[in-house]
Amino acid sequence: MIFASRVVLPEISGISESYIGTLPFSEFRKLIVDEFDNIRLSIFYDNIRAFQGSNDVNHDIESTLKSGELDRFSVLNNGITIIAKSLDTVGNRFNIRDYQIVNGCQTSHVLFNCRNLSGINNLQIPVKIIVTDKDDVINSIIKATNHQTPVKKEELAALSEFQKKLEQCYNSFESFHAGEQLYYERRSKQYHDRADVPKNRVITIPDQIKTFAAMFLDQPHRVSRSYGDLSREIGSKIFGANHSPTSYYASAFAYYRLENLFNQRNRNKLDPKYKKCKYYLLMAMRYLTAGADMPSLDNQRKMEQYCNKIISVLNSQQEYLQVFEKGTEIIEEQFLHLNINIDNRDVITTVSFVEQLKKRLESEFSKVNSK
């Protein structure tokens, strides 16, 4: 590509070279459009968000492009940030390799959708090109450039290596769960435009936080009332760098199975009233199938063995239905003991309620496994 309107930025620690300037769309399209006239989705892999569709911001970008005042675009748009591992330059000619657009995913997609507009090839796009192979520098650039718009902590979590391993973990179960594959939405709206991906099989980062906290941290009571507090534990108790990704998959798979049991199309195999206790039932699934004696979350080998007991049960409808039914029975026993009902949220969302429920679940597991 030809990058003529540029300046070289001063020397920066951890960065081989960097440039800032404007790039005509006729050159920028070479970076984002492949030989079949499709957008190169792979170059947005490290972007915090996937394309968000026709939201207000993207509508405004498109309106600017279609207004005919293309000369204003470079001062109205925040521009594109490109990080490359390798770059060769000869005069104004840039040969960029192994690159990611880490900020400007929305702009890039809107430009792609408007690529046939009259005069768009002369449109000037603000562009930064940064050359570095240092992961800490790359992550800091992504976080900084994406703070121009509000970004939740769980969206920033998408940058971590653990999140990418977790996404790969989900993909690894595709052959085992043919026709029921779950899709981990590491990046917001990652599967939004995938007609082949059923919405009920997409697990978002908030979904994952809630299911994992309920099943493996014994905190079903915090999921609805204190989600903000839970999200602050990202990187330590949740999404720990050394955690086993299988434990996260197991909790999401149990959640998917449970939601289907509440579905009317499945003739309500579980009474829908227990949806109010669904996160307690996820905790019950672990206690009743694998027991309370759980390995350290950082012990990946032992955690995988432990979680495989849960996944094995979840692979059999008869078995997981029996476990969830037993979970509802035990919860009902506790309601009766405390003289409350399922709508008494003030009691149900207390630590005391959860601790008592755990004892009942442990007792049931011991009774079944002593036979």
C-alpha cells in the first residue's frame, strides 16, 4: 500500500517504529478486503469488540459517508490503529505483515459496507501504524485506544491469553457435541451475523462469569445481586491465568442443558418456577456429580479430571435430568425447613442459605456414593 501522508513518531520504548497520518480508502481497502471482495475478519481478532451492527455510532459514520461531505471524515472520525509484527518500507510503499486492526473495527466495517460509494476511494482515513512484537505493549495500546468509548472490564478481559485459550477450549468440544456446540463470545457480538449459530448456544463473557461463579466458586447468591462485584474479581478468582478452561466450559454446558429443560418446546421437563434458582442448580450439579472435594482451580490436570465427571453426566439427558431434579428436591426441602418459598429473595440470596444448601448437597452425595 502507498502511505504518503504520514509522519514518523519519535522513538518509543518497546516499539520498533510507528507512523501517523491519513490513508486514502483506495489504499486502506487493500488491508481489509480480500481477493474475493470479502472483509478480512481475521484482522480484527485482537479487537475488543466485533462489529456491533447498526448502532447509533455506526449509523453516524455511515451518514457522514453518504452525506457527500467526504472531506470532513478525517476530522470527524477517531481513525484506525494498526499493530503489525513486521513492516518493510521503500519510500512511500509500505509492505505490512502479520497485522491486526486493534481500534477501528466499527469504522472499518462501515467503510467496507460503503466501499462502492461514489468518490469513496479518495476518502482520507486517520491511521496509526505501530510495529511491535511485545505482548505487554500491544495490550496497553489496545486498552488505551479503546478507552475513547466506554469499555467494561469484562470486555477488556477479552484481550488476555486465557480468554483466547478458553475460546479454543470451546472449539475443541465441537466434535464431541456435534449439533450442540457452544460458542464462546469472547468479543462482543462476535457471532451476531452468523445465521448458522443459534443464539441459545452463544455464551457471552457475562454468562461465563455468572455460571462459573455459581458452579465453582459457590456463589449463586451473588450472581444477580452483586454481578458488579463479581466482575471486579476478573484475573484473580475468575479467569485466572492458570485456571483450567474446561471448568468454564463445564459450567456453561450445564447452564445450556438447564435452560433447555426449562424450555416449553421440551415440554418443561423442569418446572419453570425453578428458573429463579437456576444458579443454585448449577452449584447443585457440581456437588451431586463430582462432590464438594474440588481440586485447586490452578491445578489444571486435576481440575480437568474433576470437570470431566460433570461433563460426562451432561452428555446423558437421563442422567443430567435426574441430577437437576434431585437439586430441585433438595432446594425445596430447604425452603420447607426454613418455612419460606422460592420468592423470598431476602433469605435465598444470603450466605447462610447457600452454606446450608451446600451441607444438604454434600450429604446427598455422600449417601449416594456410600452405597
